[in-house]
Amino acid sequence: MERFKSKLSSIFPNISGSVSAKCPSNIALIKYWGKREVQIPMNPSLSFTLNESNTQTELRFSPQTSGEFQVKVYLDNELKEDFAPKIITFFKRIEEFIPFLRNYEFEIRTHNTFPHSSGIASSASGMGALALCLTQLENQLGAEMTENEGLVKSSFLARLGSGSACRSIYPGITVWGETSAVEGSSDLYAVPYPYEIHESFRNFRDQILLIDEGQKEVSSTVGHQLMEGHPYAKKRFESAEENLNRLTPILKEGNLDEFGTIVEHEALSLHAMMMTSTPYYILMKPNTLQVIEKIWEFRKETSLPLFFTLDAGANVHLLYPQKNEKEIETHIEKELKSYCKQGKTIKDFTF
């Protein structure tokens, strides 16, 4: 933790200005579900960082002397007063590492390239973008971090805002959580996946089927808390670790069928934990299950590598290689879009 303390002095320049950053969202293939204080995962996770689904944030700053946190947040130029308390909670967590937060008043102007409640984690891209802005500002004030130091610190800070946000700082495949499967991995920040990746996983497609665009009945924060005392939690944490170990040779060799088996197992395990929590709850919708069955039927009939994963919600992420894009997207158009609200989908891809 000491490495993330700021090198700045306690005297900050009396200047105004702005910094800006863009950060993508990500989709976890190996899921983390359950954490301990402060924002430490109970198991490691691995994700694909997306490309098109991102948050663009401008952080404006000007001197102030109140000694309090002063924050205004605008989403698409509309003031969001209910966002400010969340940012202040984040600032309190990171003040030990970003010492100038009470010396300036901040105006955060942010825009997402994807719709709210779309099955894409705006907390990941949003907190990632804000963390990148803060490390930029720290450098502008004289910290002199290298590019790599800035990225590692950004990932560390982003985690304290939203756990999965730490994985969004890096492109490609990213790992968060200390594990013997990945050299250099840490509970405190994410790392780029350091091993060989088969060509089949380059430009991998992720098309999100918008089954339900409403607000979730149970938030992810509450869901993580319900893993405390969960009767199957220990086995779930062990299973995630085992699946991450199994995935390493698969990513190297390009075995798509084995990849799909692990990724789908992880998605269903995540929702199994929700359905066996106390209190229990279900975030999947009838159309979620219909789509899953249709995917399995399609794969059985065609042997084409179309797979799914789920976040903590009803929407379905369809994963498939670029080389099979034409046939699979024809199937999505003809058979799967009808299960979406107003036929809506979002197309994205990885590194």
C-alpha cells in the first residue's frame, strides 16, 4: 500500500484546469463474487476488455479552501446530484493516496457510449476513467509517475471505487486477484494477462442481447455481501480458481469448445450463487433462459463456436470468434434478437 502514497508535497498550486480520459468496460469470463474489506476479491477473476463500450470523462478542477469535498457530477451535461455522494465515498477511500482532494472543487463531466442498464458495467468504465483522470492530475501537479506507474495506480484507485473497474484500465485480457495461475497478480490491482494468447481469441466478438433494460432488483453490492455465510461460497471460490488454471492452456492453444465450457460454467455458477443466497433472488428472466437454450441448440446443430456469459443481470453476452462472425450474426438476427426488448443489441469486440 505504501507504494501508492503520493510523492506530492502538502502544498498544491493555486491553479484551475481540466484533465480527461476514456476507459472501456469489461466482461468477466472468470467471475468474482464475494469480497472482503476494502474491495478485496474472494477469488481471482479474468476479463475481456471491450473496445466500443466506454466512458469518456472530463475532470475540471479549481482551488477551494472549505476543507470539505466539493464535487458536482454531470452525465451527458445533466447534473446528477445523487451521484455526488458516491464520488465522495470514493474520495474518502482514496484520500490517503490522492492528498489534494480537499484542495480543489471538482466538476466531473461524463458520457457513456452505451445505454444505462444495458448489461455493460458503467461503474467499471466510469470509475476507471475517473481514476485515470486523477493520476493524470497528480502528475500535472508534479508527481512524475512513469506511464506504467500511472496505470498501476489507476487500477489500484479504480478498485476502491468499483472492484471490476480495476480490470478496465488495461486492454485485452486482464486478471485481478492474487493467484498462482498468473505471475504478478494482486488483490490490490489488475494486471494484463502475461501469457501467450491464441489468434482465435483476437478480435473476439461480444454482442449483448438486451433482454431487460430495467434496474436490477438486487444490486451487485448487496449480492457480494450475501456471499458472507453462503453455504456454497467456499466451493465457489475454489471453483473459480480451478477454472482460471484450466483457462491458461486453453487461451494458448485456442481450444474454443473448452473455452466455452468454462465460460458458460462460470456464468451459470454466478447465478446459482444468487439463487441459493439467503435471501435468494433471480436476476435472469424467462427470455434469458430461452436464449441460452437456443444457443445450445444452434451449437449442437452447426458445431459453430457461439457461447454466452452473463453478468449480474438478465442480459446475455454472446461470445464468438471473428472468423465465424457472418454465420453467427445471421443466426442472431433471425433467431435471437426477437428475445430482446425492442430487438436491441450492442455489438462490441475485444483486443
